[in-house]
Amino acid sequence: METVAMYWESRIKTYGFQVVKNLSLYAYAFSAELWQRWKEVEADHNRFQLVCAQQGETGGLELILVCNPEQGRACARRIESVLAKTAGEPRVTSPVELIFFQGPHFGDRFGIADFTCRALEEQVDDLLAALFTSASIYLVFPKGAADKARDRLAAAFRVPR
């Protein structure tokens, strides 16, 4: 007989919330083959707050970059030169705000994404991008929404004093 253990707490612990403002979100759509050339873009010492990719509706990839506006413009020029305009024009949303946080047991229990979305209530409709990993959560909001979202999250999660 196998024993299965699960960590559960009524108020999920987190180490606190980090908010970064005045960022830009760049979204690119391109073929999966071009993804192999990403190292040429990244090797140019570009700095990002968040990079994620997912399969798009047409089978290609959608790449999302969140970075400061200056880095975003430099990265857009680098992507254009490396990928020879095959990535197309990015969809740019600026300014945006990022909240990210970690917790000691995020990977040991289910329901973290649901708990987060419930805490945000109607603000979940404002989300421009969200990334949930086994240990971290990244949420991108339009300008002016991060402080309210952080307050809602802080009221729901247990934050160390």
C-alpha cells in the first residue's frame, strides 16, 4: 500500500510580494524553428523581468517579454536583426506593472493558481499575463493596478512579519 502525503494550509504562506512598475510587455508570434535562434537574442546581455513562451493558436510560438522600456526597445531591434523580421511586429503594452512572489510550499500542494485568482476577485480580468511555476507566481497588470492587487494578495496569503 502506498502512502500519499499532501501539504495543506488554510492560509497559504508566501515570503512577500515584489512589485516592479514602469515596465513594457512585448509579445511576439513566430514559428517554432525560430525559437532555436533565441540564444542569439539572449546572448546580447538583454535583461528581462519575465520571459515565457507558449504555443500559439496557429502552431507557432508566442513569446512574452517583460522588461524596462529601454531594454525592450533594444531587444526589439535585436530580435528584428537576428530573426530577419520573420517574427513580425511585436504587440507592445506599456507601461505595465509586475507582481511576483514565492512560497515555501507552492510546489507541494494544488490550488495555488485558483487561490491567487480568487484573491484578486474582479482584478483577474485586468491580467495581461500570468505565469505559475512550482515555486513562483508572476502577474502582469496594466499601469495603476499592481498596488491594489498586492493589497488583495497580502490579505489572502500569509505574509511574514
